[in-house]
Amino acid sequence: MIAKLTGLLDSVGTNYVVIDVNGVGYIVYASSCTLSQIGSVKGMPVSLLIETHVREDQITLYGFADAMEKEWFLILCTVQGVGAKVAQAILGVIPAEQLPVVIASQDKSVLRQSEGVGERLAVRIITELKDKAGKMILGQAATQKVQATRGQEGKGSSSLENLPRSASNDAVSALINLGYGRSEAFGVVAEVLRQKGDDLPLGDIIRESLKELSE
């Protein structure tokens, strides 16, 4: 079983790279994000984490620039209908570090930008992986409930009103989907907007809210 390859860049295709390791060329399939990090200069040193898939008639290598991308590749492949090709397509559109927020906020439109992902599969991915996404965002605090309300329900209400409704509602909805109470979710989103400003992007609202809730 191959877990890592380190060698020299031989060539790059649309969805793969050939790595020369001591004169042996290995074809490694990779997402567009990983390929962009590798570059295209022949002879340059390259090192990728590898997931090896073994079948009766072939051995296929999938490469990743970092451990997070590999972890999400494996997680995505647990969803029915998501094979290695679709998983890499998703990671090519959505960087691994952003994928948990996309799933937590139920952003089907972003998932559907990936080749092979339709409406039904996007819903299945969100439904099956929202808990894992929440745990990855929250880290060690993922399974812990906040012991006491932060008393923020009444703060920053004007921020919620001024922010475009879709952004505030989506942020609150994402937090509720992760198991937080509605008032608690509204309160922390309002506080984040009060501190960071009304024009904060949705992903940042969710990320900052989760940080507040995990403290």
C-alpha cells in the first residue's frame, strides 16, 4: 500500500500528475486544487499524500497536497453515490478547509458546481455529513453544549436587520443544524455582526460564531 510519493514532476494532465520516483513514473490522480499547488515545471520536486485503491484489474493512486484534503476525500467517499472521481471534483471546486462551512450552511448551489453532483446528491452529502462537518469546525469542542447562554440575544439586533436576510438566516440555520438553540444562534450571530461588521461574508459569520460558541 502506497501512502506517500516523493519524486520529480514528469508531466501534468487535466486530472492527474506523473511523478518520477527513481526512474519509475507513477500516475497520480488529483484535484485541480492540488494540481495548482504542484505547478507544471518538469523536474521540480513534488511530494503527495496517497490514497491507494486496489481492484482486481487495476491499482489507482489518488494524491493530495495536504492531510485535510485527503481526510475529506475519504469522508466524501463514504456517501452513497460519491466515488473517487466525484470526491475529487468537489475538492477541486471547494477547498478542503472551506468544505465544512459549505456543508454546515447547507449550500447546495456550491456543491452542485462540482461535476457529477446534482440536486439529489448535494442534499445527500449535506444530510449525511453535517455532523462530521460541525465536529471538524468545532474541533474538540464539537460535542460540547454551551453551558450557559451568552446573554447576547438582545445585542446587535440592528445588525441582523441590516444584513441581507439570506446571509443572517443562513448563518443561524447552519448553527441550528449543528445542534444549537434558535435564540442562542440568533444571539451569537448578532454579536459577531456587531463586532465584525454587517458586510461579513456568510462563511466568516458561521466560522466566527462557532468560535464564540466553543469558548
